[in-house]
Amino acid sequence: MAALFWDNHRRDITEGVGNIGALRIVIENTLKEMGFSDVRRSDFDVFGSKPGVVVSVAHFPIGGRSFFEVVMAAGDSGDLTKNTRDGVVNKLRSLVFFD
């Protein structure tokens, strides 16, 4: 059975990051480090895949330097898809940027 899971939280872009484009580069590299393949970055999102799961990380402006960061995972298995989503969310939330 197909599965779709998502998570969202507020992401404030600090001076240490610079801008949303720079953050997307960091996310692209993070997904590659996590073993995702076919990782691509666009003006809208960063996405990649692992066997059985595709993940997309998108940002929606709230105002100023604040965005809703939405992590979506779609896959063939509920448990695998949810666990993959959780792994990406936890990794992205643990990123630290210095101003």
C-alpha cells in the first residue's frame, strides 16, 4: 500500500545561512550524506530518493526571513516511509548555523 507522510515547522533563516538558496544547498548536501540518490535542488524544493521512498523538502514564505519547512515522504511501505521522513526531519532540525 502506498504511504505519504509529512511534517512542517517554522524555519528562520539566520545571517549565518544567508538566504533560502544557501539553505537549500545545505539540505541537498545533507540528503546526499544520508544516502539519498538522485538528489536535486530547484527554486521550490530539494528532493531525493532511497529504495522505496521519495523525499521532498519545500519552503513556504511566512514573512521576512521565516518559512514553513515542509518535509514530505512518499513510498511503498508505511513504516519505511514514516521512518525515512522522521530521519530527515530530525537531521534537518539538528542543523546548527553560526552568525
